[in-house]
Amino acid sequence: MGISLHFILVAIIAFTFSALSIPQIVSVAHAKNLYDTPNARKATQKIIPTLGGIAIFVGLTLGVTLGGNGFPFFNLKFIFASLLVCFFAGLKDDLVGISPYSKLLSLTFSLIIISFFAKLQITNLYGLFGIGQLDLYPSIILTFFLGLVIINSMNLIDGIDGLATAITIEISLLMGIWFALIGLPEYALLAFALFGSCSAFFIFNVFGHKNKIFMGDTGSLILGTMLFVLSVKFNEFNATYTGPYSINAAPAVIFGFLAYPLIDVFRIVILRVFVLKHSPFIADKNHIHHRLIALGLTHFQATIIIIFTNSLFIGGSIILQRYLDTFSLGMIILCVGILLSVVLELYLFYKKKILPDDATQTLMIPTLLVKKHAI
């Protein structure tokens, strides 16, 4: 069996088990009243089961274990151990709720497993700010910081149907193909299993009626952790790889792959801390996807626009990494992302679609003008 066919089979296995799990999860959720409760900050006002992350986890683990025969993968047990920590933390949050600090502690423990046991650490910045190879302690600090940022960014963008899974589907497919091409079948295995399980969930989440389901924190934490693992391996392997598919500015290219979640989390933290003057952990409806919904778009339309935009960032970063250093490429991605965010806010302002209450203050528009407009 060719290697490409093998990975297609892995994706099919993950897709199948994830798809088979969802109706059963929905049935149990309805029987036990395990719903996502609508409130003022939710993008939907329907009562929907919120345990879809279980199906993603089932598809991912069975896709890897049943389809991974023949690939020696010593780190797999530690990666799955870290996923289990996120799984149970997210599941508790979905069922009874946990504090942000308890969630932070769980994510820290998960990152300890990834960093020290699986030995996945960011050790090279490719000349960013004049820094190449990192010493041990700076490497650990940076690994933990970026891990928390990436995982939480996926948690934060999970606000409309299909968005978090669509981002993950796009990234996992491209990274899976790249890992297969450069000869890292074990990480290609992880990526294709993630692709398959998320694809099944996406169908039920976006197009489901009777069996419509949300992923909850269980799912978003798993997606964030998996994307972080793939990103770290992508960064570290390219530091020494010189083959035909090598990436010169890997940290900036990872930024391009994760452009939407990272720019949105940067934007929302600045807004909450410096404009709204409250904790960055207090949820609101100021995310970019909420702003698109305010324009009158459906969840699916907003998701398509964001995925298309993120695809442009990915394609642009892959092309430009051949000609630009890490800092220059990273700054271009950041500046373009901020510019697009400003354009969206200004368009909302002039279309008189500014959201009420906490969203009357936005990141890019002076508070005085927004209040005057609201009057």
C-alpha cells in the first residue's frame, strides 16, 4: 500500500468513527439535558448539545491507533497523555464549568508533558530579533507561552458554526501532506487523523439538523493542542532540513498558517485589557467572527470568508518565505491582519451595525466616536 493511500485510509478511519460517534453523543446529551445554554454573548440562541469534542477525540485516537501500524512513534504516548489532560479539563468545563485558572493549570500540565516527555520544544527562532538557537530555559519559557497562546486562540475562535474545525481541517491537511513529503510519516499520521475526525464533526456542526452538535471546550482544547504539536515539529524539523520542501522562515510561516486565530486573540486581548479595562478572560462578542455576523452574514458565510482569508495568509507566507527573513515576513502578516481588522471595523461603523453593550467599544475605533454614533 502506498504511503499516500495509507494516510487517506487513516483519514477515512478517523472520519468514520467520529461520524458514528456523534449521533450517539447527541442522543445521550438529549436524554441527560447536556446542552449549550443560550445567553447574550452566544452567536446562536438554539439549544444544542456541546460534547462534540468527544467525537473528535474518538476519531483522532482510533484513526491513529488503527491506521498507524508500521510507523514507530515513541512520542505518541506522551502526545496522547497531554491530549487526555486537555480532554478531561474541557469535558469538566463543558459539563459543570471550571475557572479560567483551573483551565490554565490543566493546560500547563499538558504542556509539561509535551515539552519534557515528548521533548517537543521551540529551540530555534531562525534569526528573529537576531536570535537563532535558544538555550534551554528561554526555549522552555517560549514553548509554554506559545503553547498557551495557540491553544487558547483555538478556544476563543470557537464562536460560530464550523470556524475552529475549518481552520484545523485546512492546517492539518497541508501539514499532513508536508510531513508525508519530507519523510515524517508519524506526524503525517497525526495530521491526517485530525483532518478526518474534524471533517466529520464539521458536517454535523454546520449542516446537521437532528444531530447538530457543538465541540465545546473539549474539542477546542484538543484542536489547539494538536495544532501546537504539529507547529512545533514543523518549526524544529525545518531548522536542520535542507531538502526540496524546506521552509526558510518557519516561525513566520506558522504565523501565516494560524493567522486568523493568532491575530484575533491579539486583537481581543488588547481590546479587553486596554479599551474595555477588564480581564482578558471575560467573554464578549467582539471577535472578528462576531463582527462579520453583525454585518448580517450567516455563520457559514462568515466561516467561508475567514477560511478564504486565512488561505491567502498561508499561500502568501509560503511564497514569501523564499524571499524574506522571519522578522520581515512576520511583520507583513501582522500588519496585513491588523489592516484588515481596521477595515472591517470602519465598514461596520459606517454601515451602522455596531453591536450594543460591551461591543460598542471596539479595538480600532475611538470610543468617543462609537458612543456618539450610538446616540
